[in-house]
Amino acid sequence: MDGDKHDISERLILHMTAASALRARERDDDAWRRDRHALRAWQADRLAHTHADLLASERYRPAAEFFLNELYGPKDFAERDAALARVQPMLSRFLPRSALETICSAVELDALSETLDAAMVDALRDGAADTPIDDARYAAAYRQVGRRADRDRQIALIRHVGEALDELTHHPMIRGMLRLMGAPARAVGLGALHTFLVRGFEAFAHMEGAGQFLDSIIEREQALSDQIFEATTNARR
């Protein structure tokens, strides 16, 4: 493995470890898992409200649903994490640098989102723990957590990963390879990881160009983050 790929591989392992550690807390603490799922459900509802036009669009709906269901939905990603950990050495050895970098960025986004959401759960618990989340509570916790640079990085990674997925859809061979990999992936316990990759690829291929979709999401999410930090709006924009 060349030096660049070795560095990317090390970053990939670091991000995978961080995300898995946070999800382990969710598995081990029933009360914390309940609060974590409540936050994710609220966030998914907020995203559906903010991006209602994208969800209503025949062109953009699959990609919007992929973001809501696969990236923000209250799901158990343990199987996907375990599968990625098993194949990481093979990915690092055989994938080209650009593809490995894309996977690393996606896992970094996952780990960063988990870290920020964990901090949000703790901040919400500092207040009225049994009170349902609403716009005011969410915004106050968001400001309490702070980490504005990390919030900006999270949004930038959404664009980066989205653009990389869009680029992959311009290579028809990849769709065929993903389809052929379905049965072998399920046979060796990689079904969840394969399903995640196929859904992302098909959702972006359906758009036939992701530029406007990504511009809409990034503009709205960045504006909302900025406004919450500046306390000029509620969270459910």
C-alpha cells in the first residue's frame, strides 16, 4: 500500500472506531438509547419539514429519502459497522485512492454526526430530560454544545460525499458490479453494507445530476446552523 493510501486507511480506522464506540454506548444504556432515538426521530422529522419540496419531487425524492432514512433515521447500524470493519483491510489494499478517500469521508461524516448527536443528547438531558424535544429545547442544546467548526465540517462533508456519489453514477460499470455483488455480499454477512451502497448509488443515479439537490440541502442546512448559533430563528425552518 502506498503512503497516501496508508494515511487514508489509518484515518478510516480512526473514524470507524469513534463511531462504533458511540454506538456501543447506545447498546449498553437503555435510557441513553431511548433519548438518542428520540433525538434522531426529531431530526428526521425536522429534515422532512425543511426539505419537504425535495421529498415531494419525483426527481429528488429517492436521494432525499436516502438522507433521511439511511443517514439520520433512528436505526441500528451495528451490522453495517461490523461488515465495514471486516472488509476494511481489503478495501484499503485493492480500491484506488479516490474511492478509498470517498469511503473515508463518508465514515468521517458518520463518526462526526454520531459525536455531535451524542453531545446533543447529553445537553438535552441537562435540562428537562423527560420533556419532549421542541424547537426551543433543540436550539438551546445546539448552542450549548457549540463546536461550530465541527458543524460546518459536517455540512461540508455532506456536499463532498454527495458529489463523490454523483461522480460514481457516471460509471455504468459500477451499477453492474454492485448488482453482481449482492448474493456474495449477503453470503458472507455483508448484506447491510451492500444494501446501503446500492441505495445510495441508485438514489443519486435517479437524479441524473445532483448539483441542484446538494446546493439546496447545503444552503438550507448551513443557513439554519448559522441562525441557531445567532439565535435568530427556531430549529424547524
